[in-house]
Amino acid sequence: MATPGILQKPRMSFWQIWNMSFGFLGIQFGFALQTGYASSILLKFGAKVDNLSWFWLAAPLTGMIIQPIIGHYSDRTWNRLGRRRPYFLTGALLSGIALCFLPNSSGLAFIIPPIIVGAGMLMLMDASFNVAMEPFRALVADNLPDSQHNTGFSLQTCLIGVGAIMGSFLPSVLGSWFHVSQIAPKGIVPDNLLYSFYAGGIVLIGCILWTVIKTKEYPPEEYAKFHEPDIEVAKKSGIGEFLQDLVNMPKTMKQLGIVQFFSWFALFSMWVFTTSAIAAHVYHLPASDTSSKTFTAASDWVGKMFGVYNAVSAVYALSLPWIVKRLNRKRTHAFSLTMGGIGLISIFFIQNHYLLFLPMIGIGLAWGSILAMPYAILSSSLPAKKIGVYMGLFNFFITFPQIVNSIIGSLIIKYFFNSEAIYGLVLAGVLMFLAAISVLFVQDGKKIQIIETPLTQAP
């Protein structure tokens, strides 16, 4: 075995990293449909804006539980498909099923109220996304040398943006270009949304199959050559070992947790309340209107807005490695989060719906950085044998703020903001500023070794 710190993993080519990350395009296609349109679907099924965040509670709760478990077991898995691939393939299949069933929840109304079925499908969908997402993050850290971590996570973010653009715009494209019906009776999902969710399931499964087929993983004996041997013998197993890992998480990870709390509380508010905020603040609709043609137009416009910020994030992600070389990772992330805060707050001052695309530029910068920089910083501080479980545990800092928001977000809107959802977006902007300040205090001291080694065909 080579001396630790000298033997580096071979650098991978652009297209190898692309193939390894391509499944994320499909995941984000489905995730964009969820974040952009699940709230409007739940409103059509009878949810009230004051209670909307409660229906999203189950989603981050399942993610908090599932991702660390998936990470823990994927660290210990090796079979014909590899180490991480069995898990994101399983997640893809389950996500595809949930995407098809969510807009059809009203079909079971004779047994269970559609709002209950819809909330259950939302929970299954998010749980399945989490099963698929976590191993992708770990796969980058597994296969790439430290010098390519920024590139790997940035390319993932670019593909996330491309997938999100497709998912965000598809319902509008089907309605405007192909004249698929955008109107449906109350309690029924319009055909343009229905077919978009079907397409989301197909694309998600197809993209992950591409990664499974085109990407290989280092077998355990070869993987061990690139990492320090285990010195400590695990004294505990199962839940005991999991709790031990939780207590002993690296300092950098704890500090990033504060940044993630502010960032993801803000993002969750944006996803949950933007449709209601735009419908009332820009289109001047009453809160009770969830089925008119104008409400559908507002909902579709929010999908386009989300498509714009995802497009910006996709382009911005490709520039992140270049920016990081000149600023460093913390300053890059702080700048991006600040732009997101400005974008969210500026929505309050806009009445022309075309101008709503401008704030999405700042939000896109923040989103692109949120999906890349924390993971790039974190991956350099993790022990190799614990990458999967710590990437899973890191999801706690994503899901916990969403759970808190699910519990108190609607109460804040109702009792502090008189049920005016637009103020939820203003609050989100303030929290983005707090995240930008917090990231400057994160320890990112480990030097990334940039060792030029020949490109390899695949691990």
C-alpha cells in the first residue's frame, strides 16, 4: 500500500464526471416538479395557505431519517452493481412511482380524501429522492481526487440546473406549445401537470440508469489504496456506531450546519409560499381562489421563475471552480448567498410579473452555490471510511430547518404577517443574509492537493 497522502486517485475526464453525475439531471427534473407544483396541487386538493407548510413536514422528516441510514449502509455495501449505485437506482424507481401517483391522488377520493393521498405521495416522493441523492454526493468523493472535488460538485450543480429547467418549464410548454389543457375542475389536476409528472418519472429513471451503466466504482481493495488504513477499531455497531459518528462529526461540518440552517429555512419558505405570494401580491387574487384561469397562470409563472433561477444556477455552477481559485470557497459562498437574499427581498417591490425574472438571477446564484460549495468544503474534512454516513448526516442540516419551517412557517405567516405569503419571502431573504455572514466563520483549512496525474478511463 502506498504511503498515505502520496498516492492520489487518478484524475477523471470531463465526460467521465458528466456520466457519473448525469443521474442528478433526472432527480432534479422530478424535484423541480415537486417544488414548483406540489403546493398548487395540494391547494387544488383543498389545502389552505395557512396550513400549507404542514403538508411539507413529512418530506424533510423522512429525509432526515433516510439519508444517514442510506449513507451508513452504502459505506458497507459491495455487490455486482457496486457501492453507491444500488441505492440511487432503488431511489429512482420509487421516485418515478411517486411522481406518477401524486397528481392522480383524486382518483382515490372514494376511499381516502385526496389531500391525504397527496400528502402521502409527497412524503414518498421526497423519501425516494433522498435515497437517490445521498449516494450521488458520496460517489463524487469516492471516485475523484481532492483536486477535482470542486469540479465534480459544480458539474453536479450544473446538471441539477438543467434538469430543473426542464421540470420547471415543461407544464407551461405542454400548455402553450402543444395546447394540452391547463384548466380542470376543483379537486382535479390539469392535464399539462399530469403529463409533466409522468414525463418526470420516465426521465428520472432513464438518467439514473445512464449513470449506473456508464459509471464504475472502485472495488474495496482498490479503494483502500487511496486512503489511510483504519487505525481505530469500531467499539460499537448499528445504532451505537451511528450515534458515535454523530457525536464525533468534524468541526467544519458543525459550523456548516449553521449556514445550512439559514439557507434551507429560506429555500423552504420560497418553495412553499411563492405560488400563494405571487397569486396574491402580483396577480391580486384572493387566497380562496385556487382553481381559476388566473391562478393557473400565476402557478405557471412561478414555474417559469423557478426555471430561470435554475438556469442561472446551471451556468453559474460551471464558473464556480474559477471563482473559488480567486476568492476561496467561503467568500464565494457568502457572495452567492447575499445575492440570493437581495433577490428574495426584491420580490416584495415588484408588481409587473415580467420583472419577477430579475430576482431569480440572485436566487440562482445562491442555489448554484448551495448545491456545490458546502459539499466541496465538507468533503475535504471527512474521513474516507465515513464519507457515506457523514454525507447522510449532513442532510440533517438540510432537513432540520425544513422541519422547523414546516411547524412554524405557516404560523408565522398567519399570526405575524396576517396570512400574506409575500412576507414569508422577505423573511427568507433576511435568513439568506444571515447564512452569508455565518459561512465566513467556517473552518476550511485543509489544503486541496492539486496533483496532476494522468486521466483514467474509469475507476
